[in-house]
Amino acid sequence: MKGVLQLGKIAGIKIEIHWTFSFLLIWVVFLDLQQGGNLNSSLLNILIILILFLCVVLHELGHALTAKRFGVGTKKITLLPIGGVALLEKIPEKPVQELFVALAGPAVNVLIAILLSFFIPFENYMSMDPSGMEDFLNTSGFQSLLLFLFLANIMLVLFNMIPAFPMDGGRVLRSLLAFKLGRVKATEIASSLGQVLAVLFFMLGVFFNPFLILIALFIFVGAYGENQMVKNQSILEGHIVEEAMLTKLTLLHPQDTIQQAINAVLASTEKDFVVMDNNQIAGVLYHKDIVKNANKPSVLIKDVMQKDIKTVDITQAITSVLENIRNEKSTFYPVTHNNELVGAIDMTNISEFIVFKSNPNQ
């Protein structure tokens, strides 16, 4: 995927760094140089940040491995400038499960802090004033590094327990409210609180620290997105693919050309196409592949279509199709019944179905 650096896998979970993570490193170096630092001090600060983000990875693994105990897989963990995100395949179904998953990450940081405390002579630091403590933390040394990591893990716990999506505290609050109010109402309340806190962070960022603006945007967008996702899932509960699928399809064939596909796009509102060969589904021709090969109109569809595709059954729940879209990044699926093509379903149709079903006059 563009914009990310793959680091490898831990417990079968991909670990990657988003390109925006570089902003954090640049910011750290900028602050260090502004305070009179040099190349060595900047490199040391970068190393400390990387060690800290190892703690963040362990935090996210806490979420992922706990979710796995409840049958929920994790596709990847992505490191961002303000922390990490474990991409779960779905939200744990029961509030108590989400509560345990949400608390597992901060619990890892608590455990790390406890382990570090055995090696830190706290009695030596009790008499330090804030200025002296800051000077000590800014010195290069093993003891200052241990104390920094101890305090950083405590701060990670406090920061993540802010009751705002997509922070762990927002999920804890949602799970507790869901015991009495249900997931939809609980999410609405927790998301609203998250957006209020995001506005507060934004105002603080404008006056004190620009980095808080980035955190505010992350919280606001995350809270809004979580609320919309849960509402949409609630609307789709109990509905099957047959109710929302496309039935009037333009079918293409492997020997057709890209020019014929372009003509089909221009003649209708369809963007993606099922490719049939001898009444069997041979593949899918996606809009992005049509555009990519538009300057080669004579190319045969069989040479650019995607052959390794998934189909969905007419009786399958629409919510499961949404999970596929979220996890596999594919937005178009042929629909079958008794192994025969009967239609297709894509994100556009699902979105339109949600609009109609959310209409209170329906």
C-alpha cells in the first residue's frame, strides 16, 4: 500500500508505519535544534521516540491479542504520529468483550511501567523540582531513559483513557453505556463527547501547541466516523444482499477490448463489470484498471481483469459485505444464487440502500 512502510509481522499481524509518522520525527528534531541541540542529540531523541513507539506497538498488540480471544482478528497495526491503530476485522459483539479489548492496551502500558519501576531509584528524584526533573530527563543516560519511558507509559495510559473516539477511553465509555442503552445510543453519546473534546484540543493547539491540532482532527474524524459506522450497521441489521444488489448488469467477456469497456462506462452509470466466459464468472474488470489502460484501447479484458475474486450469495447479510469491503478494500462483488450470477453489489448501492432505509417516512 502506498504511504506506508511494512515492518514485518508479530503474531501474524502486519506492523506498518504511515508516512505521516515522519512529521513526528521532524518535529522532534526541530524542537531539539531550537533548544540548542546538535546532530547527536537529535539522533538520540529519534532513538528514544522509536523505543517509545515499541511500547505503542505492544499496546496495540494487547488490543489485538485480546480481540483474538473473542474470535476477532486483526489485519494490521499502523503507527501514526499520535500513536498506533490496530485495525480489527469488526467490533466485538458484546459490550463486555469490547470493554476487555479496550482496556487491554492501557493494561500493557501499566505492566511496562510496573516492570520499569523495579529499576528506577525513585527516592533519588523525590527532592527534584519540576525544572530539575526536566533537566534530568533531557540528559543522555540509562537512568534518565528508564525514567522517561516510565513516565511516557503512564502518559500513554492517561492519554488513551480520554473518553473520546477513537481513544480507548471512548470505547470503554461506549461499552459501559451499551450495557443499558444499546450500542447505537452509546456510540452517539461517546462520539458527541469525543467531538467536544476535539474542539477543546483544537483551541488549545491554536494557542499553545500546534501538535494538539493534529490530535484534535484525529479525534474529531474518528468520533464522527465511528458514529456513522455504527448507525449504518444498525440500519443494515437483518437485511440481505438481495434487497440492495444491482440486477441490471452490463456483462463483458474476456475477448472484449478496453475500448468496449470504456463505451460501457460512458453509456451507463456502471463503473465495475463482471466478466463472463461460457456462462461462468471469469473475473471482474474494475474501473481503476479501465482508466489505467485507457490509452491502450485494443488491450483485451482478459489481460487486465482481476481473476482472483470473491462472490457473495444472495442470502448473505449486507453487514458481512460491509466487513469484506472494510477488510479487503474491494468495493464490488458479483452476487450468485445456486452458483449462478444474479447481480452485483457495491458500496454505492449499499450507501443508497442506507439512505432509503434511514428515511423516517419509510
